[in-house]
Amino acid sequence: MTETRELPGLATVGACSIALGMSTIIMLPYTAPYGIMMLSIGGACIAERISRMSKFDVLFRNLKLGINQAYPILKRREQKDGYTLYEFTLPAGLTVDDFERKRAAIEQHLGQDVLIEYGYKNLLFKVYDAPDKTIIEYEPVRLRGDLPLLLGYDRAGKVVSVDLGHGEPHLYVSGETGSGKSTALRAMLVNLILHNDVEIYLADLKNGVEFNMFAGCEKIKALARNEEETEAMLRAVTSEVDRRYKLLADAGVEDITQYNKRKGRMKRRIVVVDEFAVLMYEKITTRLVEGLAAKARACGVHLILATQRPDANVINGRIKANISNVLGMKTLDRVNSQIVIGHGGLEELRGAGHAIFRRGADEVYLQGPYLSTARAKELIRPYTVKAIPEKVSPFVCLEGR
């Protein structure tokens, strides 16, 4: 067990050594060799301090984990069995919760799992050595909850999921080409189909390229392939929301959970719109999405909006205010990361399923499972009832089957 108490002591030793070395050379020329030696020692101490502090300095400043220009200072580093313990000063006005909320970004920056704790008025980081896997193959996972979505796995191998039926009802997914966004949506949908009694509405604004494989599945109730079909689908869903609210009112209950306890089974519905950015200039469609995001929760209708272009105008303020679950995958740059999760970090992701999931102020780093189209088709085959024509207008409605 090794304990080191070098910071900020290294800076003090370095500065003193340089000052003493300069004084020696100037005032006592005949001892110049000793002065030069002191300068070398001082320079080495400061260089060592910079090298050891740089990753934390950059980290805390990038994530704005400071107050009044005061940032945590590393006091101690201790090698433990399986992890390294870092102890920092905790500037007045900051709490451990401030750091815990940014834990996913901290883990991404360090490339390791981090446990954040409070100890003796200081901030403690336990940094574990747990490298990312190159690929995590999808395996069906039965999750608890009313409408649980499989998102992936953290560095410890623990399942990361979100229950849209409990708490925040909608999800926003963003990631550039190669980020793994399409695979993430595929895994979510397959896991829902295998384990949940749910009705799914799909809008694939890339002409159905990604979602065509689901067209014959009995749990898929609609498939839209362009803007016109998506508008028609959203109108139908909005009408269903209005019908459901009338049922809730007639039953004297407030939400779908209470209704199902008293009256019977009202299935939850999930609406997935891939490449939502295509609709950003479609005012009618955007208003329909705004309405669903704001009022559909209580009657069991949920949204997943996905895009590979995280423009600030894609998800407007009214929609964003009602979606606090965000799955952020690799972005082109820090600006796009800021748009998606409110700070940098997504631009540093590897792609291929690596992501930061943000729920409100809390974040977790995860890696999504890989699921090929061929395997996905095989898994949902027991739920496939028939092939669907490639083009049906205004949208492919499968309600009657």
C-alpha cells in the first residue's frame, strides 16, 4: 500500500527550489553548481505537479466543477487493491452531489469507473480499472417496470435502463453516424417486444430503412416512412390520447395505472420517431409532438425522439421542457455535446454504442449492446404475423390485426 502526499506540496517545493537556486547563483557565484542543481530540482517538481494535476485541472474546468474560480486541489493519492484513491479539497459552496451529477462525464474523461464520496471535509474519488469492452452482444433482459427500456451496461456490467412508465415519460436519443444510435433503438424495441405488452408506433424518416424489419410484428401498430405519413400517424395517436382522457374522466381516475386497477387493461403506447430533425420545419407535426410530450403521460402514451443532428432547433424549448431523459451518443464536437447533455464529453466517446444517459441532473456512462438486423428478426419472429406492403398511404396502419 503506497501513500503519497505530494500535491500541492510539489508546487511549494518546486517554487522554493527555484528561488533558492536563483539566489545562490546571483549572490554566491562560487556555489553556482549547487544553484543549478536547485533549479533542476525545482523545475522537475513543478513539471511533475503539472503532469499529475493536468487531467484533473482540465476535467474540473471543462465540467465547471468549481466556484468563484476555486477548483478542487489534489491532496493525496493512494494505491489500493483494485483502485486508486484520490483525495481533493472541496471548495466552499460545492458538495459531493455536484460531482456525482457529472459522474458519467468524469468517467468518460478518465476512461475508468469512479466512485465519488465525501470524507473528512474532502472530496474522494475511487478510480477503478475497468476497461470498456469492444462489443457487448445483445441478450434479452427482462426488466421491472411499466415500460422499461434497455439502454446498455455500465463499466461494472450492470444493466442501465429507464422506466418510461414511472417518472419521466419520454426519451430523447442523439448520436451522429457511427455512434450506434440505430442499433440502440433496435435493441430497445426488440427488448420491449419480447417482454412487454405494449403497442408501438414507428416513424422512420429515412424511408423506413431502419424500421422495415418490424413491419410484420403484431405489436407494431403503425409504421410511417415520410413526413406526410408521420403527420397522419401523430394525428391518430393524438386522437387516441383524447379518447383515453375521456375514459379516465368517466372512470374518475387520474392516470392509466389507476384506470387499469379499476377498469381493466389499457395498454401503454410508445411512439418512436427516428430522424426527428426532418420534421423541424413541419409546423403542424411539431405542434402535434409538443402536445403529446406535454399531456400524453397520464394516459400511457410515451415518446422516443431520435436524431443524428443535434441542432439547437431540432428539439424546441416546449418539447425539451417535457423530455428530461436523454441518451447522448457520440457527437461531432463539443458544441453539439453541449446541446444534447448541457456540457462536453460526447465528442470524446468512441462511438459504436458508447453513450452518456442523463436523467434530470443525474448521469451515467454506458455501452449499448450490439444487435444485428438478422438476429433482431430472428428474435421477434414468434411475434411476426404477416408481411406488410412496402407503401401504404397515408401511413401503414396495422390497428385491425
